[in-house]
Amino acid sequence: MSAPRIPDEPIDLQFADVLREVRWPANKDELVDAARAAGASNEVLAILDGIPEQDYQDVASVTRLIGSNYGPGLGA
């Protein structure tokens, strides 16, 4: 198995790669676990860990929240 490449990607691509692997709907803990399993950077893990505890229906619901809180380039 090759080494994870995700931490070397720009943060918006890291989110795209992580969220693509999630089974929806998903809660915050499932999102953090998916990011950790994918080898996401500490920055991505910290952002996901900071989102509200709730169920998210799809990729768009997470990217809208992240984009609105962390600036352009992260939203849908």
C-alpha cells in the first residue's frame, strides 16, 4: 500500500478526498474518523473537530459550513 498523499494536497482537495469516502448521512465523529483514516492533515482534522455535533446529510452540508467558517476555497 502506498503512503497517504492527502496531507500533501491543498486543503480544499483534502476535504474533497475525505468527504468522498464518507457514508452519508454522517455525524461529526464519523467525519473526523474518516479524515483520520484517510491520513488527512492535522489542519483538516482540527477543522472537522471544530464543527457542530450533528448529523450531516451530504458533502454539500459540510462544505457549506466549512466554507462559511474558513473562507473562500473550501465551500461548494
